[in-house]
Amino acid sequence: MNIRILTGGIAALTALGISIGGALAAEGKKHSIKPVAGSPLEEVWSGYRFAKPTTNQMQDDDFENPGMTWYDIGEANWSKKDGEAGKSCAECHKTEDMKGVGARYPIVDPKLNKLMNVEERVNYCRKTYMEAKPWKYDSNDMLGTVIYVKAQSRGMPVNVKIDGPAATYFEKGKKFYYQRRGQMDMSCAQCHEKYYGKLIRMNTLSQGQSNGFPVYRLKWQKPGSLHRRFKGCNKQVRSTPFKTGSDEYMALELYLAWRGTGLGVETPAVRN
Amino acid sequence: MHISRILLGALAAMAFVLTAGAGEAAAQEKKAGAGQAVAQKKKKSRCKDGQPAVVASYKLSKGENIDLQISESLTGKSGDPKAGLKWMVHRRLGNCIACHKVSKIQALAKPDDLKSLRSYGFHGEIGPPLDGVTDRYTEGEIRLIVVSAKKAFPDAYTIMPSFHKKEGYNRVIKDCQGYAMMSAQQIEDVVAYLMTIK
């Protein structure tokens, strides 16, 4: 399990010859990177920067990172046969093939002509090839499997495709991001673009980046999917949330990933 | 190293069993609560603190420091500043200090009392500090800012919520539909408290 020996993606980054603003990779997580062309942000920061130092320490050490317990679940699931077809992930994929998936998803699947995140892909494979029941986004099996898959890309820069068939999803996600909602009448952008770095009562607002998901949240005592986080932020402003896996959240996931272009994948990140 | 890894693994596994257990309990609760009783309990949990379904009508007049103001009390009476303080720190009603520093409120926090620290001690930094607010605005302007920040700061794309408005929002969560964030009386109480801030 040599991914555990990588310290915070340094090795992965150097192996790929990528340097983030010339900084050491460990520091790369703390320093801002330059935004992608067209970004409304002047600097791009991972949520790592806004979490407490003690929380960062947990993330930096795989032995202490509580999210790694779910990585182990995912690793066990990888070769576990399931469903009518009696197949496991391992029969179709090598773990190494998963490298890069966490950085380039969500993608529009050309055959299905549909925007898919890793959760949807896992359920698609379960249904189509394993003839197994789908997993809920925040079940331990799904969280574990998604963490296991995405962690293979740790340190790799987020880089999603937003042109071609992805363009309409991208526009839809962008609209969602700037739309005010709820009784408090707030948009994602107001908290995470205009006021990031500032305290909102006892919380420091981050840029709401998605590069560490599923994140282990100390408040939840468990990892949570990105769509769970979306629901939480919607409810916080007293707005009706959408369903996990809904078209709305899928488009938002794509748009958000683009805003974080260049950030290293941190799955499973630890947050307050 | 190896041993500590195993130890940690065992601990983590234990923690996992605990959280998994909690998750199950929660799931069961959810199942049991699919009915009416818990739907009501849920309703209580988000807008449960007497948010009003009635909003007062008010007249806008010309302001001195900003374009508009509401020069008359929404209730016809003056508010109670002591109650105003309560609404300002209340997490579900005003929660003004989530965004604003108010030195007078912060001074109420007793450093060795966690409860008072949590109520008064921590403030956000999204909006400007409200110290000296009476030097910058008339009472009527302050009333308008709290009633409808969007009317008070028309160009500002402000994040500050409108506290006395119950319609015209997008996708309000069910428990809060048709309610304003604060009643006319509560607004007057908050205005009365703000008028004591020098």
C-alpha cells in the first residue's frame, strides 16, 4: 500500500514533474496556485489552508487520518465479488488504472452521453457488469470505494474537461453557483468567492473547493460526499436541497472542479 | 512503527464500529419518523423560534446618509433594547454577530464561562463592525437596513439577509416558507439596541 508512504503528494507531484508555483509540494497545499484562464478567483486555495493546524496534521499523516479507515473498506471492496454476475472491480481494472480518475472526473461519458462523477461510475459498473444493487452516496461501501479510487490520484492537479459535450453542464453549474437561494437569499459565490478567509461567527469560510472529497469531517465523525456538503450548504441558507446524484448537483460538481483547476487531489482530506 | 500502526488500525476500527452504529440508529430514527410526528419536529428545528408569518407594512421616505429610510416604528411603539440584544446573538433569529463585530456585545463575554463566550465572544467579519453605527445612520436608516438590506444597499449585491420579508425568495425550505426571519417587534427591539451603540 505504498500510497500511504507518499507524504502529502510530494512524490506524486515530483514523479509527474509538476511543480506548483515552484513551492515544495507539501507547501503547495498551503500556498495559493494561479487560477485557470477565465476564473473569477485571483488565487486558488484548497480548504486545507482554512482548516485548523491540528486538523491539517491529521490529514498529513495517513496513520492519523481517520478517513483512511474508509480507504481500507474501499480496498477490501475492490476485490470482493458481488451481484448476480459474481464479479469484483479487480476483475476488470487494476488499481493503477485508477490513477488520474480523481483529477479528471466528473466526465461526460461518450457512450452514455451523460455527466458522471465517480459515485455514478461505481454504480454504473455495479449495475452493468456486476449486476449488483447500487450503493447510496454516503453509505460506508460507497464512501470507502470512492475514497480508494480517488486517493490513487493524490497530489495530481484537478483538470476537468468543460468544452464539447460538457459545456452545457458547465453553464448550468455556473448558474447554480451564482443563484441566490433560500430565506437567507445567498449564493455559493457570496460566501465562497467574496468572503473566503473571513470568519462567519466561529467558522472560517474557505473557497468551498472540492479537491479533498469525500472529506472526513470532524463534525460528522465520518467522511461525507460532496453532494452531502452541497445539501448542507443549501440548508444552511434555508433552501430546499436537491437529491444526491441529481442533475443539478452533478453540474455543480463539474463547475466547482473547474474552479479548483490545478489543486492537488487530497482525498480523503480532513476538515473541521 | 508497525505495532503502532496495528494499534491505530484497531482503534480506528473501533471508532468505525461506533460511528457505523450511530449511523444505523439515525437511519432507524429516520425510518420511524417518516410519519407526521417527526415532520413536525423537523419543522420546529429550522424556523422554530417564533418566526412570524405576518409582516408589517411600512412607508419609505428619503434618507440623509443613504437614499431611503423607514422613519416610523413598525409597531407604533419603541422597542426594548434588552430584548434586542437577545435577538442579535440568537443563532436562528438575528444572528447579527455571525457577520458583525459589536464591541459592546463582546465585552459581555466572561472569559472563563464557555456559554457566555459562545453567546457573546465570537463574532464574524463579513460585515462592517457596528461600533459607532449611530454616527453613520439615522434611526430610520438603521430600521431599513435591518428590515431590508437589499433596499438599503441597492447596488451592493449584499450578502446581508432581509430580516422582515417573507416572500420573493428562491426555493425556500419547507419549514420556513411564508415566514420572515424576525417579527416587527423583534426588529424594533434590535433597532432600539443599535441606538444604544455609540
